[in-house]
Amino acid sequence: MLPYLTRALGVEGYATLAYYQTIIVFITLFIGLSQDAAFSRYYFFYGKRSSNIVFNVGLLFALSTSLLSLIILKILNLTNLYLLVFYAFFQVVFMLQVKFWQVKKSPFKYMLMQIGSSLLAVFLTIFLFELVLESPENRILSILISFLIVSLISFLFFYRKNFKKLHFSMRNYRYALLYILSFGGGLTIHAFSLALRGQIDRLFINSFYTDYELGIYSVSFQIASILSLIIISINKAISPYFYEALKENKLTREKLLSFLKIGILVSPTPFLINLVIPEDLYFLLLGNEFIGVKDITSFFLLGIGFQLPYFILGNYFHYHGLTNEIVKMTIFSSICYLGVMYFVLPIGINWMPLSLLISNIILTLLIFMRFMSISKGLSAKK
């Protein structure tokens, strides 16, 4: 879809789309409060008996925060951002349902949701671009509608099968809300720190460089973020099995260290592969005006690759409820990210990905050192 979007929108149009996507990330954090991760952890740590209540409360919370967001935008006279709030809400609903089928270990259902949503978004994008207008807003709208349709179909089936025997209890719903606010709130701070290191740079670039340079930078990140999407998707898919293995004491400290070593060795592979790809291939896919995308993409791939060892150990911390540890480490690495970005911003846009690389390396080192310390104590208790 990227080649079609770059040709249809051009460099400046794609820069606007990237700017919208950055805003959506932060709106989603406020609306969603990392509910999908909180739901997964609840399911395996406390059991599946009351997990549907957490699911229900999560949807109500997302609806409430979405309405609050719309009110705030109305007060601030930013009604042009309504579309981004609707997008964020339906994305939260979609991801929560995907997570439900993941914890149920139903790969066919959650893969069908993801594939169906992607194909529908492609179809709607082409439809709106060709028959209405080639604009960033129509791209956002097409993905929003795909989330809505797929979530509606899934929810009707999900509701009929899983909520027939549920009885409303204010006490249970209050406890579920407190769980989301406590555990999900901590995860949101963590997610915000990660988003800060992956999104905030475009806000600075938008005011420091031209739209053309922002477009080049955004396309480079978009290409490299395919690797991040793969890592995150794999992590979300295996996290139910990961938590179950921890619960049954099948995933030992030594096994985790072995996986970590493999992750560190594999991390630079996408960067090395991209180095041998000819730049003409980028021109062929994106268009001749996207000069310099390959070099920035390579730098991004190296930085994103170091997310792999972090996620390997991150699940361990999340399972044991050590969210505060994760928050502290991600906040510190985000501060490092901003510090590096401050120094490289005036040097040149090609050096901007260096902030992501250094911060991810620091985060990996921090989580490794804390794991070595904490895992000994937890293993001794068992």
C-alpha cells in the first residue's frame, strides 16, 4: 500500500498523513490505557472466570474517554481532529477483540480479523482516492471504517457466544475498572515512553525542517516500522503462551537468557539486509522524488531491531506485575532519546534515527540488569 500512497499523496501529503498518525498514537494511549495487555495479563494471572467483565469495562472506559476527548476538542475549537478520535476508539475496540482471541488461542480468528481489516482498508483507500479525493483524511477514514466493520462482525459473534450467562455486578465492575486503571495505567506510561521515542521526533521535524524533508523521514520510518510491526505482532501472538509457560514454571531463567542472546544476535539482521538492497528499488516502489529514503531506513532498522531483546524480557516483567520497573526504565531511556535528539536535530535529519538506536540500546541494557537481579529473587521464592 505504501507505493500507492506515496505516489497518490506525494511527499508533502504523506508528511501530513504521518503527522496525523503521530497524534492518533497519543490519543489511543489516552483512550485505550493499554487495555489489551492488561486483559491478557488478567486472563492468565487471575484466571478466565472474570476476564469477560474486564473486557466489558474496558470497552465502556474507551467509550467514556473518547466522548471526553471529543468534548475537550470542542472546547479547544479543534473539531478538525474529531476523525482522529473516532479512529483511535475503533482501533482500541479492534485490538481488544484481537487480544481476546489470542488469549483464547484461536489463531484463525484473530488472523482473520487482522487480514480482513487490512484488505478492507486497502479496498476503501483505493475506492475513496479514485472516486472522491486523494487526501490523508480519506486514508484515515478508510482504516477507521475497516476497524468498525470487522469489529462489529466479530463483536456480534463474540457477544452471542461469551456474554449470555454474565450478570451485572457493580462490585465486580468497580474492581475491573480499578484493575484497568492500576495495571493498564502503568502500562500506558510505559507505552507513552515508547511512543515518545517513535513519534515525537516528527513533531519537532515538522517545525524545524520542511514538509518535503518530513515526508522523506516519515516514509523511511514507515518502511522500517514494518519490522517493529512484525516484532510487536509476534510478541502479542506468543504472549499468552509465554504467560502460560511462566505460570507452569516451564520457562526458566536460563531459557530466557538463551532467548535473549538469540534476540541480540538477530537484531542487526534487517539492517544488514537493507544495506545490500539497491536504492533504485526504493525509487521504483516510491517514486523518484523520495531521495535518501534508503539511508534513513537503514538507520531506523538498526534502532528498531534492538526492540527484540527488550520484548523478550518485557513479558517477564509484565507477568510478575513489575510494571513500575518497566515504567522507570522506559522513562529513563526516553529522556536519553530526547537528549540525543536535541543534539542531532541541528546537525541533519539523516542523524535523527541515532536517538532511537541509542535509547533502545540503553533500554535493553537496563532491562537485562534488572532481570538478572529480580529473577534470582523470584526463582528463590519458587
